[in-house]
Amino acid sequence: MTLTHSLSVHNLPCILSRLIALMPNTTHRALRAIAVFKLLKALSLIVVAAVAFDLVRSDQLDAFADWIVRLPIQHGHRMLTRLLDAMLQFGPRKFAAIGAAACVYAGLFTVEGWGLWRGKRWAEYLTVVATTSLIPLELWEIAHRYTWVKVAALLLNIAIVVYLILLLRLGKSPR
């Protein structure tokens, strides 16, 4: 077997598996890094939920609209202006739905993050399933509104899934 044959795409999982097997201490650090990432996502969604639930009350929504109108962003910030215009068209039910969805995902990310931080194998499975299930939505979002940030988030999520699948396959999770 030649060097180029051993480095082929078909052998990539095997090569990555061997690298992971050589780095048991890194595994724990990597799981902790993924856990921190998940917990930061949960925290940001809690903030989104709090803002959305606060905007359910029409007096808060009116105050928010007045504040937006006074901001000096009308010129040169077309995308932000369009986003804010769309938000001002939302009714209380839409904000309640956004808040509820943010709470559900914050709960999921909190459970994933806590489990990964503690090195729980079930958290690795949960993270693989949950993150993989959201990849089609991320692809759809990129296809409709392409940004480099969305592409970077997608690539990071794919890397997390591949890493966790390799860990699960090798049984190298710290417990």
C-alpha cells in the first residue's frame, strides 16, 4: 500500500479514528469546547426568548417601534432596516411563538452542553441526532439567504457531528 493510497478519501475515517485514538486527553478538552459552544448558544437563545416575550405586550412593542424609528439607521443600512420593518409587522402571537421556540432550543442546547461537559455518552448521541437534524434547515437557509457566517456555522456543526460520530464509533468517550 502506497502513501497516496493510505491518504485517500476512502481511508479518511480510518485516519481520523487513529488520530483520535492517539489523543485521549484532547478528547475531553474537545468535548468541553463543544459543551461551551452549546451552552453559549443556549444563553443567546434565552436572551432572544426574553426579548420576544417582552415584546408580546403591545405597549412594549409600541415603545420598541418608537425607539427603532428614532434610530439613525435609515440611510446605508438597507438589510437592518428591512429586518426591523419585518419585526414591526409581527403581532404578539408571532413574538410568543419565537419566544417559545427559543426556549425549546435553549433547553435542548443546555441539556447537550451539560451532558457533554460531564462526558456523558448519551449527550454525544443526543448532540449527533439534534445537530444532524438541523443541518437540512441550515442548508435551506444558506440557499435562500447566503452569508459567510451561516456557512461557517454549518461547517462547524458538520465538524462537531463527524467528531462525535468518530468518538462514538471508537468508544473513546470519557465517562
